[in-house]
Amino acid sequence: MTKEQTILASNFEACRQRIEKLKYSMQKNAALFPLTPALLAALSDEQQESVDALILRYSQCVSMMQDQLFRGIAYLEQEDISDKSNRDKTLLMEKLGAIKSAEDFGTAAMLRNKISHHYPEETIDRMERLNLVKDEADFVVTCFGDISDYLVRKGLVMIDVKHQTTF
């Protein structure tokens, strides 16, 4: 395995672990969704902390996929992305077959950006974004599976499917 493959495998494994935490948060918070203004206002501190963990994990997964996995794939596929925007990188991933839809991934990235810049006085906007997180988190998990399939298919990383680990 080359140094670059080792780095990609390490980044993939870190993202896989974060995806597992995201799935846990999705399951833990499932009963809260869809949020309503009344429910949002009545969240306990524990529930708010749990929703915050969901948001953080969602954001981390999108960022890791975009910043680490896309970069590693492009490098191993000998694609120069040094002057490419995130949108261009996402389009390249769709073209290569690592993801199914650049547009859908762009939506997930845009939501990540919006939820990271919320303000308390924007309660209705925040509630609507949080409700979107649930659906977009499902997409991010599926998208990670697509990337995993691509990496295995192309022989870029080795994945122990039985134990869900990378080597």
C-alpha cells in the first residue's frame, strides 16, 4: 500500500467511525423529529445537547468526506484539484463514480454551512434547518456507503466488511 493509500485508508476509517456516531445520534433523536416551535422551546438540556451532537456529527461527516476523502480519491485517481472549488471537487466525485449526485451532496454541504451559523433569535429558521438535518443525515450515511463501495471497487482501500474496519 502506498503512503497516499495509507492516508486515505486512515481518513476513511476516521470518517467511518464518525458515520457510526452520526447513526447513533440519528437513532437517539428520532422521536424528536419533526421539530415544532413548541417542541423546540421545550427541549430539555439533555435533549438539546443530544441535538447539538447530531448537528456536530453531521457537520463533521460532510466536512471529512469533502475535505479528506474527496481529496484522497482525486490524488489516487491522478486528478489535480489544487485550484478546484468544493463544488468542482464534488462534480469530479460524481464523474468518477464515487458519489451518485453532486447536486445532492452540495445540498448537504450547504445545510452544514447554514446550521453552523445559526443565531438564537432565528428560532423558526433554526427549526426548519434542524428538520432538514434528519433527512440530509440519511443521505450522508448513504453517500458514505457509495464512497466505500467505490474505494473497494477501485482497490484504493481494503475494507473488512465483516468487522467494518479498514486495513
